[in-house]
Amino acid sequence: MSDNSLPRLSRILIIFVCILQGFLTFIIHHGSGSSLLLQQNTILYWQALLLVLPLVFAFTIMRLRDRFLWQNLAICLLVILLTTTWVNWNVEEVDNISQYDGVVVPYLCSLCALMFIALPWLQTRIKNKQWNVSYATIYDHLCVNAITIIFTLLLIVLFWGILWLCVELFKQLDIHFFRHLFFRNNLFIYTINGFLIGMGIRTCRLQTHLMKAVRNLLTIMVKGLLPVLSFVALIFMATLPFVGLDALSATWSPSALLVTMVGLLITAINIVYKSGLKVPPYPTPVRLIVNASLLVLPLYAGLALYAISIRVNEYGWTPIRVWGYLVIIVSFFFSCSYAIAVIRSRRSWLHPLGSINRVLIPGCIVLLILINTPLIDPYRISVNDQMKRYQTGEVSADNLDLSLLRFNTGKRGQEALIFLYQDTSFVSNTQRKQRLERVMTEHNRWEVHGELEELKEIHPKFTSNFIQQKLVLAKNTEMPEENWWKMLQNNQQVDIDLCLRDSDVCVVNSLDLNQDGIYEYLLCHIERGSDISCHVFAKQREEWKSIGHAYFPPTTVNVTYFEQALKEGNVKARNKRWLDAEVGNEPVKIYYPAVE
């Protein structure tokens, strides 16, 4: 049965606005960057506006001329402009998409969370013409909105699954038209997703009785699972004293699991509680288990706070830890409030829950806004803390997380890297300086290293002349020709960067290893406490190549004598005692591990 209270024009506008959302999103992502409206400093505004305003319109519209609708959109516009301006400042000087996404993606995710939490109040203001409504109304809208989102996502997945099946079927006939139409056409992808979002929202808003039935079904399912979840929460907390907190802190970071338990219990409790129950939902023994799990919830939040505090003390603040810390603080307030609700519930089960949620949920809205403003700026907190730890010696220069500053902290991280590059104590170590230069040229954190040409722009000395200063020419060894040095820069088989470290030694010797009267070059790298490596380079067809190598542990030789002999040029070719064989004209290389 459908609800006809939504006018026909509003139904059409829901789909039209969502299609327009998809089309405009395509324009800002694939349009010409030369357009005045699509400059780098305006794209984030468009992304935020197109994410929030069309969806708020689709979820809240009753009648187009309703002034409360436009007031709601104006409030959303104001919040978006305020928060986006600050976030945009954090990314205005970044030079690659990974840096941009490291700041923008968390912001857009926070906007989605903010919109979901605030929607019930915006909807009730249009329907009831006031902000102050009962918790039952807020709860109804929260449930319907959550089911709408789930249904819409399911619709999108099923639709694209059908199109994928179509593409695969025609692929068997060697017809690729549909693949290009459905999955290579960005305009089609964006607009059809907008259409599906509009259809999902419109369908769920009309089928109110069906939504109530789905909600009741979910309530029954969660009602059966809540005692199991509560029992798990209790037995874990009962086991912990016998194991100790050391076992908990020994894991990488249990905070996420602990907060997940808090979130699941809070969500399940609210689904079962609905907006108030006159009759307890469980028999007394089961209800006592559920109540007991709520009483231990503050312990879960406290342990999560303890675990993340350990990480902060060990490794400092990062944007993820700032977000995680705020989530834990919110979960702690919810946990304590729900535990108080259990204690104060004498007449009816969890009677104060509605009043608690009416206070804490708006608090979450305020917190989500503040974290995207200068008042609670995770990037300022993270960069300042990391640099303070470096300057005070809490973290060594070698252990400073340069990738964090490069990709997760926006403009402030970029400024911190420039500061480090100008810090003589940091760049005094050649290996450290090279690592900093590589990070500053990387376009994403998964790159192995930056291109040499980009390194030259930052550090002009990273040339053959610079390498020549770091390598030691053995006594009586002539300077190799320029082509050999250039080959050494770009050779993929030899990590020349190891020779640039102040703690390592690399020695070059010339000797004739194939007795053809032409010298080859032997480059040996000695690293204290690690394997010794030697590479042989020969000139073949006017091109220098690495033709041989040797690796052996330092325990097999006297390292001090070995290094001195290399520098003195005390290196000669040694004939093998056991030779290779030849069958007819075919050579057979034989290895002699037992006698060599």
C-alpha cells in the first residue's frame, strides 16, 4: 500500500534532482578544468554541495513551496560553506590527488554521517513545523532513512549486477558494445546512479506501510540477537581480569573492536527499545543479561580509550587517531548514559533512553561540524604533535613518519616536509635526506620511489657527480667513463642508494675477469652487520651492463681486512679449479657446491 500524501510533482522532482546530481557530479569530475566554475579552489565546494543538498531535498520535500524546505536547505548550505572553506584551505597547496583525497575523503564521509544524523530533525521540522518533537518521531525517521539507504544500495548493486551479466553474455559472442556503453561511459554511470538513488528514495517514501513491515521484521531479528551479543560482552569482560590488560595492549590496536562492540550494543538496544516499551521485551533472566551488558559498556569504552592512548603515547597523533579518539569519547558518553538508564529504570525498561538520545544525538551533530573547523582540526593536531615529538627527541629522525605528512595531513604536512628539508640536522644524514626527497616526489604512498628527474628538481646534486663523491675508487683504479656512472644511476639490479648512506662503504675496482685485455669493474658494498654484495660490470656493444654478482654474510670474511684490501686494490681474478664442460659445441655450466 502506498502513501499518497506526497504530491505527484514532488515525486517527479525527487528523481529529477537525483539525476541532475549525477550529471553535475560527472561535469565536475570530467569537465574542463579551464572553466571558471571548475577551478581547483572551487571543486570541493561543488563536491560537498552536490553530495548533500540533492539528498536532503529528496529525503525531506513534501511540497515545493514549503518555506521550511528552503530554510532547511539554507541551513545545510551555510554549514557546508563554513566547513568546506576550512577543509579547502587545508588542501589548497597540495600537488597530487593522493594528498587531496587524504583530507577530502574523510571530510565527505563526515558530511554523509552528519546528513544522516540531522535528517530526522529536518524532516520533522517540515512535517510538524517545529524543531522540538518527541523522540518517537525522531526514531521513526531514523529507522525509515536507514532502511531507505540499505534498499537503495541494494537496488544499485542488483542493477549493475544485471548489466554486468549482460556484458558477459555478449562478450561470449565477441560483442563489446555494451561493455563500452555501460562500464566505459562515465556520463551513463553517473546519471544512471543518480536515477537509481532517486527511485530508491521515492519508492521508500511512498511505501510507508511496507517500510513499517520491514522495520518490524528487523526488530524481531535484532531482538533475538541482542541477548547473544550481550552474553558475549559479559563473558569477555569476565575473562579479561584473569588475562590482564597486558594481553589487550599487546595486540596492534583493539580500540576498533571494543568500539564496535559498544556501537553494536547501542544500536541493538535502540532497535529493541524503539521509542519506548510499556512491557519488558524479555523474561527476567534474559533481561538481566542485557541490563548487565549495558552496565559494563563504560568499561568497553574505557578500555578503548586506554588502548588508543597507548598508541598515541608510542606513535603520536594522526588524523585517524584523532577521529578514533572522538568516536571513543562519544561512545563513552553513550555508554555511561545507558548504564545510568539501567540503574534509573525502575518502573519501565530503560525509561530514560529517549531523553538521553535526544541530547546525545544533537551533540554528535555539533561534534561533526566542529571537527571540520579550526576548533578541532585533526590535521593541525597531528602535524604539530609529530613535529613536536621530532624536535623534542621523542621520536628519532629516522623513525619520523614522512608518508603521513605527505599524504594524510594536507597543506600542513606539506609545510612540515619543507621545514624538514631545510633542517640541517635532519638532512645531515644522506640516507635520510634521500628518503625525504623520495617521499616529496611520490604521488601515492605505494610508490617505491620517485623518478630520478623529479629528484633532480629537488636535489640537483643527485647526479653522477654526486655519486662519484660517495663511491671509493680503489688504488690504481682509473676513473670509469661517464657512461658507466650514468648506467649506475639507472641500473635496476643495483640499489645505488645504499652506497649513498653515510654508514656504508662502496669500493670500485677494475680488473680483467675474462682475460680479453679489457677491464671490467667490480663494485662491492659493505654494510655493517649485513651481507656483503659485489657486482661486476662489463661493456658489451658500447653499453655497460651488470653481468655478475656475489652475496655473502660478513661472518665468512674478516670485514675490516676485506674493506682495506678492496681500497688498496688488492683484487685479482682467480681461476676456477673445477671447469665447465662442453658436449660437442654446446657448453654445459656445472656447479660444484660440494667442492667449491
